[in-house]
Amino acid sequence: MSSNAHVPVLLGPVLHGLRINKDGIYVDGTFGRGGHAREIMARLGSNGRLIAIDRDPAAIAAAPMELTSDSRFELIRGEIAKLEHYMDERQIRGRVDGLLLDLGVSSPQLDEAERGFSFQRDGPLDMRMDPEQGASAADWLADVGEPELRQTLKKYGEETMAARIARAIVNARANTPIVRTGQLAAVVAAAVPAKMRAQRKHPATKTFQAIRIAVNAELEQLTTALEQALRVLGKGGRLCVISFHSLEDRIVKRFMRDQSREPEQYRGMPNIPVEFLPPLKVIGKAIMASDAEIAANTRSRSARLRIAERC
């Protein structure tokens, strides 16, 4: 197990950003191993409530007893794209005081070879957040056409060698199905120029990221959850989102920016109709981990926290 396995990223800034009311209702939309949830719970009073969501059955199974046995806590196995549905079921839509989304892959997921998220440990090429739902990365890779694969690597991995890598994968799978993480990493490494193989970052890093995002529809999930957050949060409720790569951060930044502005036809006017007032207010700039946190938890190096408040 990695030393980073149970370390919640940007914990202090998240707790400050959520501005926790001890009797409030909070939602941790990406429970993981419960690091943030545990600290939120510690700040809630007897009337406070925390609802956590995760689609990974391993995360649900590993939830600590100190949380699951607490009547103020509820853990839902599900997708963040169904956030509004879950809040409707509990009759708390529009009453949530804080929503946290900690995006990406958790350290335990990366550390477990059988999950297939990492090229550093050979295992089945799965990559699903929920191994019981949808097609695995191996299945997806077996069926995807070269043009779509090339576009996926370019769009979701921002891979400059997308065409070469896509061609190499298609050629390789014609001879042998690519079903192991080690196989895929080797194919990608062989496809790129030798000078790229000598770089500090493994040449398969962006390819693995792109395929994982595609298999789990991660950006679609994020976009949907952000839109639903506007209806889930109550007035003054805080939205805190931690992202780990530029694609996620760009979506979050653009969403918060657009939702904190009046429509163009009313911009700068003194009296704006209530229905056209912006629903969000951006709180500060993106927050990054301190040098001390990065030294203690390398996963925090690429983390960006953005905060907005429901108006």
C-alpha cells in the first residue's frame, strides 16, 4: 500500500472552503477512502449530516466503522452524475450547505494491480471505477476504431503522439489482444521516439489517463454534477472541487466563471431581473498544495482546489 493511500489532499483548504456549520448538511460526492469525510464529520454537531457518494464497491466496503455506524452519516454507492436524484430521494435538494468533489483516481485504486489503472503494476486492463458496470478498458480497446482512439488520446490525454500510438495499438491488437496493463504500456513505449522514452514521465502516462477518462465517462460525470450542484446547494452553500489535471480544472474553472456572471445583455446594468442574477460567486483563486504537503503526499502535487458559493 502506498504511503499516500489514506491522505486527503488539500484538507485544510477544503475544510476552510466548505465553511462548515455544525448543524449543516454536507455531501462528499467522491468518498474514496473517507479522508475528507472523516474530518467533516468531526466538525458536525448532533444535528449535522454528511452524505457520501462513491461508485467504487471497494471504497464502499472499506468505509471505516467509525463513519458507517454514525447515524449522522450515510454512504451511497452511485455516480456523482445522479447527485440531484439522490438529494431528491432524501428531500434535501436546495438545502445542502456544502458539496465536495475530489476528482480522479484514488491512491488505493492505483496501488491495486488488479484494478488496471496503473502502468507501474502489471494487471488486468480494467480501469473501471465500478468493475461491475460497463466495458473494461480491455474491451473498449478491442472494439474502438483507430480514428476514435486517436481522438480520445488527443482530447483526454492531450497526447502529442496520439496518431502514432493509436496506430501502434491497432496493429498490436491485430496479432494479440491487449488485456494487461504491462502489454499496453510496452506498446505505447515502443511507439514513441527514443528521446521520449528517456524522459522522467513514462510515455504511457497520457494514454492511460485518456483511456481511463473515456471508459468511466469522467468528464461527462463532472459536467453533469456541476450543473446539478446549482439546484442541490442552498443559498450560501459552498461548492469545493479538487481536480488533478488540466481537462478537469478547465471544466470547473469555466463553469464557476460562467455561473458567476450575469448574461451578457445585463452585464454592467444596475438593476438586473432576479431570474438573471448569477447563481454562483467565485471564492478566491485556485488553491494549490504547499511545499510541505507535496513533500508529505506527492499526489497533491498536481491538485487544484476551486471554491464557489451559491447566491
